Amino acid sequence: MPLTRLVVQKFRNIKACDIELSAGFNFLIGPNGSGKTSLLEAIYLLGHGRSFKSTLTGRVIQNEAQELFVHGRFLSSDQFELPIGINKQRDGSTEVKIGGQSGQKIAQLAKVLPLQLIHPEGFDLLTDGPKQRRAFMDWGVFHSEPAFYEAWGRFKRLNKQRNALLKTATHYRELRYWDDELARLADNIDAWRRQYVQQISSVAQTLCQVFLPEFDIDLKYYRGWDKDTPYSELLEKSFERDQLLGYTFSGPNKADLKIKVGGTPVEDVLSRGQLKLMVCALRVAQGQHLTELTGKQCIYLIDDFASELDSQRRERLADCFKSTGAQVFVSSITQNQVADMIESNSKMFHVEHGTIEQG
């Protein structure tokens, strides 16, 4: 389901942009600060409803403007071109259109335009706390389990209500009604995440062997509380501790994906270049699993392709993305750095001072 056209207005430093895209590789070539990353950011906004660099809408809208627009056309599975678009106002309001219908939800955008981002800050997935790895798991569960999005949203809302009640409750029975529902949701979320990690592990390990054949990678899922204790029982036992803390200490909101090499966390073993390859392997594994499960192709956004990689590793990564048959957007300072990726149907775009021209 590739994008065939992209229109960007009033976004960052990008001058009015209207480009036709390749269903394969699209290369953005230009010096640092030229607008390459901004264009990838605009595509990401079209699929996620937010920037990957800032949570503040005002920072991505051009200074003199009150709103931004990102519109596109994507090729559906039955080979029809459908328009999609997002409009964001400086006051924070958002309008989403899919197939010409306004009033759509951002989650629906994410469904029709599954994206994977690989960028220089992507090491967070492996080196930071569990939040990034939960997001990694939840991207996959969102695209494979229709009930997940609503269940996870409801769990987070109920958890906030429980935390508020902890400040005033004098006996556990005041929380039991909420905890029964929390436990039901937690069990479902845990089962979906566990199943997803089991499904993706073999795909990820195979790709890691291609990228990093000298290492044996192990992925283990941690659900966020003791594996032998039912969540409903844990909530009751932890009532007094949670009261003292002022919040619910354990639960699916503390889940993690442990990624190790020979029993040691990957950040303690791998170099920066190897960490980047590991992130690439995990992201591509998610995309391949999505295609196997749903038939949808993931779109890959790769910012600063050559960063941290020598020529041999760049070639290895290029071959991997070619084999997916997916649409790929790649930013690079020079054309030479992406030479191994160029194919007959590729498109080259030169970016300078926010102006994008096809080469």
C-alpha cells in the first residue's frame, strides 16, 4: 500500500511540496539542515498524526502560518488510489480525511498507512527504558489484534481513575469494582503482547543473523508483574503499598521486551553501528510479520542512512530492504552513500533550503 503522491504545506522549513513517488525506493539527497528529515517527519505525521521530533504542534507549523497540511494518495490493495490527509491548527485541533471523508480518527490513518521509522535517535529502542519497547510491541499488536487499541486505551483511563481513588480510599472494597475490570483488560493485553512477541521472535532472530551473524539474539517478554500471580490478586495484595506510593506500581503499563546477547543486555555488548543494525532488523521483522499476517506492506522511513555504518553494512542493509518489496524513503547527504539501493524504478529527490526537486 505505497504512497503515490505527497503534498506538504506550511510544515517546518519545507516550501510547498507536491511530488509523485516511486512504489520502491525514494531517495532524499541534500546537506544537513536542507529539509530531508522534515519531509520524512511529514510522512510520519500523515501516518501517526504526530511528529517524531516534537509533541508540540506549534513547533512544526511554519512561523507565519496558523495551520499545516499533509496530504497524500496511497494505492489500496485492490489497486485504487485513495486520498488521505491531515490538517493541524496552531491551537492543537486536528482534522483527518480518508477517502474524501472528514472526521476520521488518527488510529484509522495508522491502520491504512503502517510506517516504520529508522533514525539516528532510534537507539532509544535498545538503550532507554521500557517505554520505547512497549511502543514497539504495541505497534505490532495494534496492527494484528483489532480489539487491542480500545482495550489498551480503556486500561490506561481506568488506571488513572484507580490512582485517583488510592488517595481517598480507606478500604480495598472501594477499589474492587475498578480492579475487576482492570484485571480483565490486563489479562487480554498480556495475552496479545505475549503472542505477538512469540510470533515475531523467530523472524527477528533470522534477520539478526543476517545483519549480525556473530551474535545470538534473545527476545523475552516481561508482562509488568509477577508471572505466577493473577493480576486481580496482585492488585488486592498491593493495595497498601500502592496507597503509600500514590499510584499502581505493577501492571501492563510496566511491560518490557528484554533484548539480550548471551544473557547480557545488547547495549552492553554492541557498538553503535551494531545497535543500528539491530534496530533495523527489529523494524524490518515487524514489517515482514505484518505482511505475512495481513497482506499489507509497511512503509519504511530511514533518516541519515549512512550514519554509523561502514560500506559492507550499508550493502547488507540495502539488500534487506530490496528483498521486502516495500516502499522505502531514504535520506542521505550524498548519492554515493545510497548507490547500493538504487533500482530502475527508484526516484531521486534533491533537497536544499526546503525546496524539493526530482533529480
